[in-house]
Amino acid sequence: MRIFFEGIMWRKGFSFLELILASTVLLIALVSLLTSNFNASQVALINEHTSVALNEAQAVLEEMRRRNLRASIVSEDWAGWLNAHGCFCLPAQNLTVTYPSGTDADPLEIRVRVDWNEQGRVHTVQLLTLLTER
């Protein structure tokens, strides 16, 4: 619809091209927001699983400290112990306990490593400590 005012033509409404451009800008903004939201939720899930893995590794180290006997510590199947206490809850989780300086070292060097698979990627959390008999 066109309105003439003292020799000047005024148009009311939007042209089809303006409508297409505005729709394109809106669509790009919405896709960006949805992608950002999806990525944020994925990062939050990975952070949650990292926290769970750290808690499980810490639980193993605390149990080792509670036992405080070298023979009891090095002979234990820690993955089995963790599973028996209901802590194995990450996807494709693997717990490994190693003693880099050997099992006779004093202080005993302990490395607890938790690996899990998430979305085709392997994530790892590792805690290292030294423990002496009291």
C-alpha cells in the first residue's frame, strides 16, 4: 500500500526482501543460542563426571590412609573395593592404582587413576600421594 503525501511516496509495511533478511538474522541468532546452550550442557556433564572421578579416587586414598598397613594396601583389589562400595558409576570406568617407587618404598608413593569414556573420548583423573606407616 502506498500513500502519497505532498508529492512524496510513503510505503507502509515491509518488502519481501526485508522480511527474508530479518528472518535470516533471527534464524542465525537462534541457532547460535541453541548451539551455545547445548555446548554448555555438555561441559556441565563432563565437569560433573570429573568431580565424581575425583571423589572416587579420593575415597580410595582415604581408605588406604585408614588401613595404614602396607601389606593391606598393596594387596587390595581397589577397583573391586570401589565397586563393592557402590562408587563405580561413570560410563566405561576403569580404576588403576600403581606404586611408581615400588611397594617397598618408604614413604609409599601411590598413584590413583580413574579413566572413563564419554562421547568417544577418554577422560582421566589422577591423584598422587605419599603414605608412611604410623
